[in-house]
Amino acid sequence: MLGGYRSAAQMVLVPGRPRASMDGMSSQQIALVTGANKGIGYEIAAGLGAAGFTVGVGARDDHRRDEAVAALRADGVDAFGVPLDVTDDAGVAAAARALDERFGRLDVLVNNAGIAGPWPADPTTVAPDALRAVLDTNVIGAVRVTNAMLPLLRRSAHPRIVNQSSHVASLTLQTTPGVDLGGVDGVYAPSKTLLDAVTIQYAKALAGAGFKVNGACPGYVATDLNGFAGTSTPREGAEAAVRLATLPDDGPTGGLFDRDGVVPW
């Protein structure tokens, strides 16, 4: 499932020439990126737009969403706003209905929305409510959005789901002597580890239906999530997700990748 990523992932779409669709539908490819009003999510939207996608900017803040859409459009991206709070059942259902009415399908879903919670959080003292809040966005939110969008994704000839993970989710890296992932954390890191497990289960459940479901690690990116302490730019952090969202049909599924290739579980 993991082989051949380096070559396959570099085969992004040519701007303005999206993949052919099915059953006589429009060849225009439709993507939805959650948490796309800023940071890595915004750059994922920009990257998919440059690859020829019409991109839905999912965000819960109306003003920031409108600003992001305007900025993307100014750069030539065919972007539109999607009011979306990934923790709200009714709001997610409404977003799916709106996409259905407007396009009738969805080709790419990038579950990028996420929160850090208290960082780092000592697991021996962390408040359960703090963990619960992070899980509701980072994991349950991704499940909520994915399941709502699945009927639309099933109408795509090349459905792709990308879940935004992190290197800190890797149990292998966490337990490798000498690897510094920023200290002990009982909230954010476990939430991303659980998201990785969910990603594997989706890949297995959707095997044979044309889906590619993978996790993307953006790296240590300078965003407000870490107080802009990261060493990579949001555009660099978006590269893995954009590549996974535009995988060819012989690309991998059920894996975890960064911009350089496979990340160990």
C-alpha cells in the first residue's frame, strides 16, 4: 500500500487540465478543504486551485472565510466559501447539501481543520475536557465531515481523502531514542495518532471503490497553532496534502506521508 509514493506523489495535476470525470459530468474537479481560511489550509486550497480545481474554502468564521476566498480569487483560483464548523452536525450536513446542489459531487476532501489544545499537555494532569475538545475537532470532526461528504465523493471518478496528521502522531518516532518531537504531550499528539488509525480504517473500508485515503504530515510549520515558531512555511507544509489529493489511480492508499515520502506509523 505504501510503495511508490515518491514518484506517484510528484504527479500533480496540470493547472487548467483536471482529470476526466465520470458519466458525462463536467470535467471540472471539485475540492473541499476544511480550516482553509489561513495557514496550511489556505495554501492547500491555493495549491489545488493552481492544479485546476474549483476549491471550497471551509471555515467557521464568516469574515476570515470571505477574506480567504477573495485572496484566492485574486490569485486566479476558482474558490468559493463553505460555512463549516466541523464540530457541528447540522452545519456539516448543510455544507454537504450545498455542495450537492451546486456541483452534484466532490472529488477531493482535505480534512485540515484542527486545534492544538493545551501544548504540551502533561498526560498525568491534563483535564479530560481539554482532550475531549481536541478530539471533537481533530478526529470526530474529520469523521463527521468525511461521512457527510462520502455520498458526493462516491460520484467522483477519482475520489481522494487527505487527513492532516503530524509527525508527532507517529508511535515509531515517539519511541525512537534521540528523536525530538517537542516533549511529552497528552492531547494533540494522541489525537493525531487516533486520526491515523481512522485513516487506515477508511482506506480499508473504501478499498476497491477507487478511493485514495491517506494522512499528510506538514512538518514543523510556522502557524498560529505553534505561535509561529515553526521552521517551514505554510506553502511548504501544504505540499504533502496537495500531492496526496492529486494522486494518480495507481498511487498509494492507507499511508502516512510528508513532503519527502513515507512517515512511519
